[in-house]
Amino acid sequence: MTARFCKRINARSGSVASFLTKRGVWSAVAQVSILLLLSLGTARAQINRTSPPEHRFLFMIETSRAMEKRSSGIASALDQLFRSGMQGQIRSGDTLGVWTYNDELHAGEFPLQTWSGDPQRVSNAIMPFLAKQRFGKQPRFDHVLSALGLVRRLVPE
């Protein structure tokens, strides 16, 4: 049947390719192919979404002069959060980051930690880092807000 159809088209229009081009069939085939590729990508993305998404926790700790006398309270609050598994919200594979700020933002100085269910491991990493921080100057939270706006635009949800 296909051979007969092609012979009929050749007799009328000269060639199969010219018939398909005249009728816009190649355009339709290209569009359908693109739609199929896009739908495969969407299906793959939907399959990946069935696993729970990774959560990111970011601690922003003020290291201004006024906060120096509260440093033991900061350590105690963090320790309680870690022991409680962030009030039961954190899961294995979630990440924790630490930014400090006074008149400047200090982001990326502490390596990102991945939660493994062991609060002591995370605490043993973060507490020495915080103990080394120098408290001083005035807080400038506006620097933190502008950086958070940038991160929000760059990091997918």
C-alpha cells in the first residue's frame, strides 16, 4: 500500500519529498517530534519528583558586637535544634549551611553539611566554626537580604 501511495504521489507531484514539503508535512512531523521529546522530558522530571525533595537549611548568625554576650545562647539554641532533628523537620540527605554577618556578610566560609541523622556530627562541625568567629562592628541585615534575594533567584525550589 505504501509503495502504491508513493507511486501515485510521484506521478502527481514529481517526488515524495516535494509532496511532503508542499503539504507542510515535514513541519508537522518536526512539531510532533519536538512535542514527544518535551513530553519525555516532562515524564522523566515527574518520575524524579516522586522521591521527596531535598531541603536546605541556612543558619544566618549575627556576629555583631552586641551578640558577643549572647554567643553561649546561640550555641545552646543550635544544639537543641540539632538534637531535635530541627524539630523533626530534617531528613537524611538534607543540607545545612551557615552564614555569619555583622557589617559584612560572610557566606560560603563554612562548608555545606549533609544531614545523616547524627546530630553530634553536625554539631561537631558547626560549633568550632562559630567559636572562631570574631564578634564586632554593627549588624547590617540589609546585606543578608540582598544576598538571599540573589540566592532565591538562582537556586531552583
